[in-house]
Amino acid sequence: MQGKTIATIYFYVISAASLLLIVIGIFNAVNLGINFTQYDKYPLRYPQGNCEIYPYKYGPYPAMEVARPSTPSAKELAQSQKSCLAQEELERKQHKVEDIKNTVTFTLVGIILFSIHFPLARRQSK
């Protein structure tokens, strides 16, 4: 009798944890849907500033280099801004892929675990 009780508790705990995974997956799916539909560009996770105003957020600041005591030229500034925007787009794409991966993973793992453990828990409790 003791082993059956422990097995029943185990199956119900895993079922509850899998329901939590499903809820997290649904939350991620809603967040993903909002990010796709409500923003012009997919939002960055941790925005660090604006590339148009400060194009050096991904590289060294020119004044910090000893070999370049002068301010950057217009060509260098445009190149830094272009590089900054390209890096920002790469971050957006990576964040989008990571959000999709998390949504699918949490939801599928939760559904699989629940579909395996909950029927066993019901069968054990009878």
C-alpha cells in the first residue's frame, strides 16, 4: 500500500509540473504573438540605446583609443552606425528565434509529460 501511495503522489506531482510547463508555454506564445503583431520591429530584450544617436554601443568608443585623438569623420560615423544597426537586427532575429524555441519547447514538453503521467496517476488512485 505504501508503494502505491508514493507512486500516486509522484504521478500527480509530475502532472502538476507539466501543467506549469504548459502555462509557461502559453504565456510565451501570447508574448510572441504580441511581439509579432504590435511592433514594427521585433523588440530587443535589453535595449541599450539608439544607433542613430550613439552608434558605438557595440564597439569601442573612439575617444578611448590612444591612436585616434580626434573625433570620428562622417564616413567613420556612418560606418559605425551601419554596423550598429546590423548588430541590432542580428539581435532581433536571435531573440525571435529564441522566443519561438521556448514557446514550442515548453508547450510540447508539458503536453507530452501530462499526457503520459496524468492517466497513470488516475489509474494509480483507483
